[in-house]
Amino acid sequence: MERRGIFWLGVLLMLVVLAFVAPYTVLSGVDRWYGAFLFWVLFALAAIGVNFAIVRRWKD
Amino acid sequence: MSVGLVWAGVGIYVLIVTVVAFMARGGMGSGSLVDYFLWNRDMGGIVGALSYAATTYSAFMLVGLAGLTYAGGVGALGFEMVYFSGLVLVAFFGPRFLLVGKKFGYVTTSEMLGDRYGSRAVAVVVALANCVFLIPYSAVQLAGVGYLLDGTTGGAIPFLAGTVIVVLAVSSSAGLVVTVPAIVRAFFWRRGTAAGVLASVVLGGALVAFLELAGLRPLGGASGVWGFVAAVVLYVGVSFVMKAPEGKAAEFIGYLKRGLKDRGAV
């Protein structure tokens, strides 16, 4: 559990870094909906996936 | 929007909140700290989610984020998504808090950290930091409602009146700050008296409200800062003037000390 949780935290951390880097570098010249807008939407879906992966086996 | 309609909306809101508060009060079991703040650690998923939503969808988001989008465009989406991804901290640490909280009876994080590191100083510093960082956040909530009422009524309900409504209805910012010394010292200072608590909360809260409404920032300090200073001085000062409390305070702190010792905390 511990190692798995830390792995997913690491994944999310990388996604967060990407959420800053990508829109302000490679996507900075794309003034269309499929630019930063789509990127952040996909980032949000990935973040939801990471949250789900972490709490999936939790039972109280 | 017509001013009457807005006033009616505010009135209905206050009424509903009051009714809900009374209903919740009737449904409370022991009336203990855990019951009040954590619903006896027995809150279901739906109410838990609603509680999270109520925390998140505040003026910070409804007013602040809308304004950020208006001012900065799609970049606001990035800001919000990164903020939202922080929920992973709840997913990861939530179960840990839940387990140790149930095991050792913690209500707040400062309590837990103080116990965990065996240091009162840690608990106090964490509690103080929480309060300090909540001051701007709370202030934003007040300002948000003020701007909303001002904007939707075209200035008929001025920003100040909107702020007064929130101060009276919620009093979260001032209340939060001025109760700090009383709460913190309740666990550590045997000499603290009820009169000291009352003086610090009531007069400290009044000072915060006065500075906010008058728009004053003495020496450049925010109202919350002065409210906090006043609350500390009043609590300590009044407690020293009054007769030392007997019975309960010693019993309370003695019980805490024994409980902490039993759990291996220093």
C-alpha cells in the first residue's frame, strides 16, 4: 500500500510539473481549443485517475 | 437585479442556515468536540463530499476564479486544475489521519503533530500557522460576498453592507482568529479563566469587525492580526486579574497529561 501510494503521488507530481511546463512551452503558440485548454482537461482526467488508483482498495 | 429580491435571497439563506443549524444541534449526540467537529468520526461519503464541496465552492472560487478567468483567459483553467489535483493529498493522507485520529482521538492536525513529535511547541506553532494562513482566505470570502451584493444590485447594497451581512451571519474570519488563544491555552494553561476567554473572543471580535468596517489598518497591520493580538492580551490579562479557576481546569489538564503520558507522549 505504502509503496503503491508513493508511486501514484510521484506520478501526479510529474503531471503537475507537466501542467506548468507544456502549456507555457510547446503549447504557448497554439491559440486553439486543442492547445492548453485540451491539455488541462486531459490533465484533470489523469488526476482523477490517480486519485481513483490510490483510494481503490481502501475499505473502512 | 432588484434590491428587494437580493435582500429576500439573503434573508432566505440566513433562515435556512439557521434552521439547519438548529436541526443539526438536535441531532447531536454527546455534544463533544468530536461530535461537533467530526460527527463522531462517522460521517458518510455523501455528507463528506457535500462538506468538501461547501469548503471548496466558496467566494474564492465563485467570485475569485470567475474574475481570474475574465482577466487572464484560459490560464485560469490551468490554475484550477492544478489546485484540484491537490485532492490527491486527501486521498493519500486522509486514511492515515482517519486511522491515527480514531486510535488516539485527534480532532485537529496540530493536535496530532504535537502528540506525534511529543512537543507542545509543535502543536502551538502548527495551530498558529493554520490560523495565520486562514486569515487571507477568510478575508477573501467576506470580500467576495461584498462584491457580489454590490455588483448584482448596482451598488444599492454597498460593498460595506454586504460585508457586514457576512460578518454578522458567519463571522468566520474574526471568530476564527480571536478564539485561537482560548482554544490553544485551554489545553496548556491552568490559570486561564472563562472571563478571559469571553473578554478575548467578544472584544477581539469587535475590534476585528470595527477595523474592517472602518477600513483601518493601524501600522499597516490587517484587522485579523490586531484581533489576534488583542485576543491574546485580553485572555492572559483578564485571566490573571480574575481569581484562579478551581476544579475543572486542573482536572481537564490533569486528565490530558495522564492521557498523553499513557500514550507515550512527552
